Amino acid sequence: MIGTEPVATAILLTAFGALLAASVGLSRASAKLGLPVALLFLLVGVLAGSEGIGGIPFEDYHFTFRLGTTALVLILFDGGLNTSMSAVRSVLFPSAVLATVGVLATAGLVAVVAHAFGLAWPMAFLLGSIVSSTDAAAVFSVLTATGTRLRQRVGRTLEVNPA
């Protein structure tokens, strides 16, 4: 038992390094393939998971929550550092409307469609609330991967949108 802990840590670090290397490689390939890098990251996660070829079991949901929250804090911090106050002021109203009315409308529409497909109302609203809030980084990733260029005001509105 004395020798198991360093081996377990080495295996964990090796797996983490391999996944990180795969993610970096895929982020460079995403532009060439025209696919969003977030989709490729999801593919790496599925392949590495317990049902994929990696066979890595992951059942620590509290750790996942903490890791996701930490990543979100870092993403928002980085976004705040790279966004000027003049950009925020110029698109504050449309961004606020998009973050409130847009999210509520999308959640309601998805809930109605989900209910039409047979989900009970509580589950339909849960599904609507899950998919209604869009991460601006994912939107930018998709737009960048497809080569779409936005007008400056539209780009700033998406950048400032906190939803």
C-alpha cells in the first residue's frame, strides 16, 4: 500500500496532461475544421469518460461543481479585464435586454416545445432554463470557427452580455 499513492498521482497527472494536450491540439485544429472548439472539448470528454475509450470513471459531482464554478470565475474575470468601460457603456441597454428578456423568451419557447414533445411542465421549464442562457464565449467560438464577422456594436453586445 505504501507504493500506491505516488503511482495513483502519477496516473492522474499523466491522464490530465494527455487530456490537456489533446485539448490544445484540438483548439488549433478547430479553426481548420470549421467546428467550435467547445464541441471538440466535449468530444474529448466523452471519449475519455467511463463509456469511451479512455474508461476514466468520474462520479465526484461536487468536485465537478467546484471546478466548473472556478472556471466560470476565471472566464468572467478574464472577460472583465479585457473589456473596456467605454465598450460596456455603449452597449449596456441592449446587453441587459438580451440577458433578461432574451433569456426568458428562449426559456419559455424551449419549454413549450419540450412540453409539446411530451415532457411534463416542470421538466420542460427545467430544460428551457438550462439551454436559454448562452455563454458568449461559446457564441464567439462558433462565429470565429465559421469565419463570421460581426458589426462592432453586435460583437460588443455579445461580449458584455452576462447571460
